[in-house]
Amino acid sequence: MFSKFILNTIFLFSVLIVSAQTDSGEKMNINLIKVKNNIYMLQAKGGNIGLSFGNDGVFMVDDQYADGIEQIQNEIKKVSDKPVRFLVNTHFHGDHTGGNPAMAETGTVIFSQENVRNRLQDVIAKETKKISEEALPVITFAEDLTFHFNGEKIYVFHVHNAHTDGDSMVYFTGSNVLHTGDVFFNGKYPYIDIENGGSLKGYIAGLDRALLIINEDTKVIPGHGDVGSYKDLKDTIEMLSILYKRVNNLYLNNKTEAEILEMADLTKEYDDEGFGDGFIKTDAFLKMIYKEVSQEASEGAEERAAKNKEAMKKYKEIEKKLKEKEKN
Ligand SMILES: [Zn+2]
């Protein structure tokens, strides 16, 4: 039986740091950080894992890489001898879903937004990475889903075309903890996977949606980085919106990508705060914004051209009718 005493004792240690060997023999540090009540964040090599421990069992958000999952499973077992019953993938990237086959093997039921499963199926079909069918979520949803587990409602909701086209956030409503997946990189420029349906506009809209659901006391587990707050999300929205506007204005003033990349002042206040020190450097982030801005502009131009063509066609039809009238 799961002892409450053991649980409480372990919860006293808000941070447990261990070293473990991965399959490749590489040393992997695992940090298990108490976020609030029975909700923890596990940090190792990949995206942050969210965990809820309690009488119903373990609820997990994301599972990092295949070669680290055994150590992560062992770490979870140290806190609870109950099974991991449910796992939610916040999106399809390998640093968030690599552990899926190993988790499925232990009987964990995997959930995700439907596009995550579709993307993973594509990866399996292309055989670019050797992953098995067991990696696929078995239950998918279009918009949202609520779990009633460990004494609280866990609300999982899809945010459209943000980091990818299959992102979900997971909100532990009773504990007031939100796991954002990669729709939030705390204090760093985010990676936006445009090839797989992500967009900066959707990313900002996704964060806006999160702010409507949470409140100022909410603790936020980001996809990457340390635990953040409501204010951190708000500041991120502001940073993204400002940089988007700046790049868009420069683009409209016919500045090239190369010219924009040379403007150090453009991002200075954020670079000074270390936003460019993460996985995505300043240049890469600006290139990404530029790509989106220029794509939007060309889509807009195509739309206008199509409308002009349509108007011209109508004008010619009217002209033809008028001429026929004259003849009669
Ligand atoms: Zn990702």
C-alpha cells in the first residue's frame, strides 16, 4: 500500500538530485522539484516532465527521450509505488515523447491532441527515426479533455498552431499548476516549428488563452527552463508581440533579412536579459519571425491578386453586357 507517511516524508525534500546512467552510458542528472502540493516537475535531458502523485496513482505530462526513460521511471518509483496510469504528450517532439513505448509497456495509457498522433505516425512511416508503433497515443482529442484524478480536475486543452499544430497545455486546477508544453520557454526565445504547423501568431494566441484560464497565483511548468509565473507568461507575450511588430515594420520598409539581423538594437533589451542564451539564439529567432512575416505578406499579396482578378472578370462581363445592349 501507498503510505501517506512516506509520501509526506518525500515531499519534505523539495528538490531531489540524483545521477543516473543512461543506456548510452552518459551521465544524466535528474532534478525532481516540488511545484505545489503533490505536483512535481522533473528535469533531466529533454522537455520538463509534470507529475501528480496521489492515491489514484501517478499522472504524467511528457516523458523525454527513450534513452533516459528507465532512469526517470526509477525516479518516479522512489516517490510512489503506484503505477503511472495516464500520460499526456504536450506535442510530438522526441524530447517530449521518446519515452512513450517504455511507458506503454508498463500499462500507462497515453493521451494527446489528434495531430500529435498524426505527426508521430508520419515519423514512423518515414522511418527517419527508429520508433515503434507503441509510441502512438491511444486516446486522442480535438479540443480538450478533463481528468478527475488525485482529488482534482486536470484540464487538458489544445492551443492551435503555436509551437506545432498539436500543442496542449495541462492545468491542474486544484493545485493551480499549469504545464505549458513548449508554448513557453521560460526566459528564452522559443523554438517555433513552422514546418509542423507552428506559428508565432498562434504561439502568442496560445499564451493569451493560458492567461484567461490561470490566475496570478498559478505556478507554471514551462516546456524548458525553470518554474515560472503568470507574470512570466505575460512578459513573454509582450516580448514576442514587440519583436513581431518590429520585424514586421522593418519588412514593410523593405529591409532584408540580412539587414535586420545586423540590427543589434532590435533585440537588445531581451538579449541583455539572456533571452538569446538558450537553444534558440537571437539570429535564429529573428530569422523565424522574418520567415513568418514574409510568408504572411506573400499570402496577403496572393489574396489581393486573386480578388483583383475576380473584380476584373466581373467588370469585363458588365462591359460585354453593355455592348450587347448598345447593339440591340
Ligand atoms: Zn518541442
